[in-house]
Amino acid sequence: MGDAGWRGKLPEIRAFAASGGKGGKNLPGGGNLLPPGQHGGTEGGMIGILAHLFDPLTLAAMLGGVAVVALAQNGVQAVGRACVALRPLLRADPLRDRDAARTALLQIDQVAQLRGLMCIDRVKSDSGFMVDAARRLANCDRVEQFETWASQALADRAQRHASVRNVWLSVADAAPALGMAGTIIGLVGMFAAMDDPSALGPSMALALLTTLYGVVIANLLAAPIAARLVTLSEQELAWQQEAVARMLAIARRENAPLRRASIREVA
């Protein structure tokens, strides 16, 4: 390397010597050194990026738009039930309820054999459905009355579950579309402010953040909730249908003429 090359490197060599020969970091292009301990670590950078990803006004606008769409598609009552369903979402345990129902069915069967159907409402259970079903079966004059009530109750329950699930599916469908609408609005703002570079940043942030919020709301919030509700509904309706079928079998057995006569003799 000639004298001219060494002279060109003198500022860089002096900066390295001034830093004590350690702790600095070469910057691309300039050849200057960062002071020791100021390397622009990733931790502070990530915190700064995450802070920029949160915009209260944009998030509020997205949530408000999603709520309006859900209300328009499903109605106030369905949206209210969808919000109430969030509380037992994590605590619900259909398998535990199924086991409690099976225990109650064994007790109902025993009471019916010893005392008849009119006494099965004395059976205690943690399942509100089983308590209600036992009370109605004990007070029915005919098995067909209980069968009609049970089929209607299960159909109504399935309809309520479907309405709640549809609310969250509406949110999952609407959020990405609203995010795309926000992106278009942001792009329009960018093109309208091409003469002022300082005004491009807010419009670009709006375009990107609305898309991000739409994806997050749809795929990390609404869709998982809807899937969880579908699973809970299927499991709950399954054990309730099983319980109704067994109670109908018990009722038909106890209402047989020979069985009624044997109960009267025992009494």
C-alpha cells in the first residue's frame, strides 16, 4: 500500500487508537467507531419496535369496526351471549360434566327401580341439566312428554351455541377485510401527500398497522375462540343426548305394565 493509501487510513487508525484499541464497532461505509458499550443491542431495538406497533386510536377503530359488523350480522343478544361465553371458555370441562351425569343416571336408575319414576327428582347432582331433566321426568304423565321436552331443549341449546359461535366467526371474517380497508386508506393518504415527505410516515403506519391488527384479531383471537366453542358445544351436546337416551330407556322400562304392578306390590 502506498503513502497515499496510508494517509487515507489515518483518521480510522486515530479513532481506533482513541478508543483504546477495544470495545468499538466498525460502522459500514463510514469507518467510524461506536463508543464502547453502545453497540445498538437487539433488546432495546425490539422494545422500540413493539412500542411502535401499538397505536391506541388505530386499534380502537379496528375493534369498533369489527363490533359494528358483528352486531349487524348477529344482533345484540347474540353478541351479548358471545361476550358472556368468554368467562367459562377456559374453565368449562364437558368431560367432568359427563362423568357427573353418569353418576346421577346410576342413582336415578336405582331410585326408579325401588320407588318409581315419581321419586327420581330427589336425586342430587352438580349438573343443572340432570336436575332439571329428573324433575321433568318425575312430573310427566307420559314418556312422550319428556321426550318432546328433551328434544326441544337440546335443539334450543344447539341453536344458542351456534349463534355464539357465529359471532366469533363473523369477527374472524370481518377483521382482515377491515384491515385491508385501513391499508387502502393509508395508501391513499400516502399518495395524496407525495409532495410532503414528512407526511408519508403516519399514512404508511396506518396502512401497515391496520393489516397487522386485522390478522391478529382474526387468527389469534376470534378464530381460536370459535374453534374452542365448537369443541365445547359438541362435547356438551353429546353427553346430554346420551343422558336423555338413558333416561328415556329407564322411563319406558318403568312404565311397562308388569313393572308398574311389581312396584305397587313392593309399595
